[in-house]
Amino acid sequence: MNPAFVTTTFSIPGYHTTRNLGVVRGITVRSRSVVGNFVGGLQTILGGNITIYTELCEHARQEAFDIMLQHADQMGANAILGARYDANDVMDGVTEVLCYGSAVYVEADAPAH
């Protein structure tokens, strides 16, 4: 599936939805390692961007996004509308990241005459 057709909006300019295939989601659960916690703790003392946690969050979001795309592809969708992320702590140091949206099939609008 083309990631260019994933949007947080509920329409894509120049296209119209011909089929709504349902909700799609991608979920991943990640934990921080002992080394990651140590490095993150050091970066916290120094202040600024805590890069070890930024990387962990970015990897988790990308993995959830990729799983959502696979789910949409399996349903026959060529676009996802209303895409969102959510995250919850499962337990101390363990976080669930969810990416979800509406799987649809879109077609280009007819050219205006």
C-alpha cells in the first residue's frame, strides 16, 4: 500500500472513496532495556532531548504504522483515512503503541470539463 495515501483527514483532495473497508490497526508493545534506562538517566541529568527514548518512541510508532499498512493491504484498501496514534503504559517500563484508521478504497475524481 502506498503510504502517501495515509492521512489524518477524512478525505484526499482529488479522490473519492468508493468503499469503506473498516478499521485497521497496528499495535506494538515495547520495553526499555536496562542499558537504555541508564543512558536515558544520564541524558536526563544533562538536560535537553533524551535521544535514547526519542529513538525508542520513533521505532515503536514506525512499527505500529507498518503493521497498520499491512493490515489495510490485506483488506484490499489503497488508502487509510483518519489515521491516529495512541499509547498506553502496560506496566512500568512497558508501553503499547497503537496506530489506527479507516481502511478505504479511493479512486481519482473525473477531470473537470
